[in-house]
Amino acid sequence: MPLTPRSGWPETGVTLETFKDRVAVVTGGASGIGRALALALSREGARLVLADVDEAGMSAVADAIKARGGEAVAVRTDVSSLEQVQSLADRAWGAFGAVHILCNNAGVAVWGGLEAATYRDWQWVIGVNLWGVIHGLLAFLPRMIAQGEEGHIVNTASMAGLVASQGLGVYSTTKYAVVGLSETLAKDLRPYNIGVSVLCPIGVTTRIRESERNRPDALRNPGRQPRSEPVQLMGRTLTPEEVAEQVVIAIRRNQLYILTHPEGLDPLRRRFQRLERAILGQR
Ligand SMILES: NC(=O)c1ccc[n+]([C@@H]2O[C@H](COP(=O)([O-])OP(=O)(O)OC[C@H]3O[C@@H](n4cnc5c(N)ncnc54)[C@H](O)[C@@H]3O)[C@@H](O)[C@H]2O)c1
């Protein structure tokens, strides 16, 4: 697989101006942000590959796309399995012959203090939220580069990947990692004409608070209910459609950070002020 940058490609990357007939893969495409993203990309002319563990949810999204004259295939995929993500990539190239937009979006959350987090909590959340993204890169990136066309990767992180909140430590660990991975990926992929965005929302009206519905039996905590109630998030709660609209714009602009909630500015500023004070030797 040739992984060297093509000569003549601009160092800064070119934006993906039209989605017409481009192929987009969306993990977690059965619900919430992934569902809205799939519908929005399809409306812009893209052909969709949906990946999720929720087959009924995915079929409903695929049917909605087809009912409007779009194209979509749904592939049952557990993103925590490299093998399954690799066969998702095979199915995507088999169906459409190319992949231009990869949205590593599937995610789950657990709530509660880190002092009580179990090994299974860590395994489950890291498996989906971090390994899911890494598997996406391993399975798709070499072929996206080899196909030699413009492309874009969107990784869904969270404001919890930029600012820490009490009670969200396991989740935050994975989302900070996705932010770091995405920031590096944007630099690494610049010569290949593949843009990168990292999506960092705060509250969005989705089923994330019911994440336990997707926890495999083998990773459930024995005899225990979910440890804590979801933490209260600051700021407004956006609809998934509002978030998807911002993602579409960000792909077009090849914009790295997608910060959907301006309310995030204050906590971000406070974090950087604390870092600044530490550098300056102040308390
Ligand atoms: N909703 C919010 O407030 C919010 C805020 C910040 C970030 N996010 C992130 O947005 C992303 C999408 O979540 P959402 O809010 O739309 O929640 P959601 O629960 O509505 O959708 C998540 C989707 O991921 C799927 N999924 C779960 N485990 C999977 C697995 N192992 N393999 C494949 N698919 C799997 C679910 O079936 C579901 O369709 C997640 O990465 C989440 O962390 C959400």
C-alpha cells in the first residue's frame, strides 16, 4: 500500500467542496449525532455506509435515506472489534468502490467517580470510544490514502475531551485521547489531502444517557446497577441536527475543532489560565 504523499499535492490540504457521490461511513449511525450526521451527509449528496450494533435503528436510518432517493447500506459493526471494523471497510469498498468521509462517532458513557470505576467500565468505554476510533484508522486510512482522492475524517470527542468534569473521568480519559489523536492526525495527514475534524459538543439530545443499553453482557458489572446518575452538563442542549449541520460546514472548511457550544469558552479559558499560571510559577 503506497503511503508516501503524492507529489504536487498542496501541503495545506484541499477542502472537500462537494459531497455529491462521495462515500461517507458513519459509526454509531443508528441514533443521535450519528443518525443526524448520516441524514445530513446524504442530503448533501453523499452515499452512506452506516455502522452500529443497533441493527433495527440502522435499518430505519437507511430506509429514511433511501425513501428520499439516497443510497445507504447498513453493516452491523461493533467498533471495539478490529476484525469487524475491517470487514466494515471491505463492505464499504465492495458496495461503493471508495470511501471519502469517515466519521468515527460511535460512543458510550459511564458516570461516577474514578475511585469506584471497575476494570469492566474501563474496558468497555475505552473499547468503544478510543479503540473504536483507532480501529477506524487502521481499517480505512491506508485505503483512503491509496485511493488518492480528497478525504476527511471526523472523530467525535466531547467538551469532556478538553475540560475535566467530576464524575466523568472514564469517559473524559477516552475523549482527551481522541482529541490528542485527532490533533496529531491533522498534521500527519496534511500531505495526503485528507482533512481531520474533532467534534467536541457539550449537551445534545441523544440516547447517550442510556448507553448501558449497548454494554455487552461480558463487560457488565456483576450484580450492580449503573453506579451513578449522569452528571448535569452546563449550557444549552442542542439537537443532533444542529450539531450535524456544524459538522457538514466544518468538513467543507477543513476545520479541525468543531466546538458546537460557545458556553464552553469560559471553562476552556479557566483551564488555560491555570496552565499559564503554572508555567509562570504562580499558584
Ligand atoms: N449527546 C451528548 O450530549 C454528547 C456530548 C458530547 C459527545 N457526544 C458523543 O457523541 C457520540 C454519539 O453519541 P450520541 O450522543 O449520539 O449517543 P447515542 O447513544 O444516541 O448514539 C450512540 C450510537 O453508538 C452506537 N454504539 C454504541 N456502542 C457501539 C459499538 N460498540 N459499536 C458500534 N456502535 C456502537 C449506539 O448503538 C448508538 O447508535 C459519542 O461518541 C458521544 O460520546 C455526545
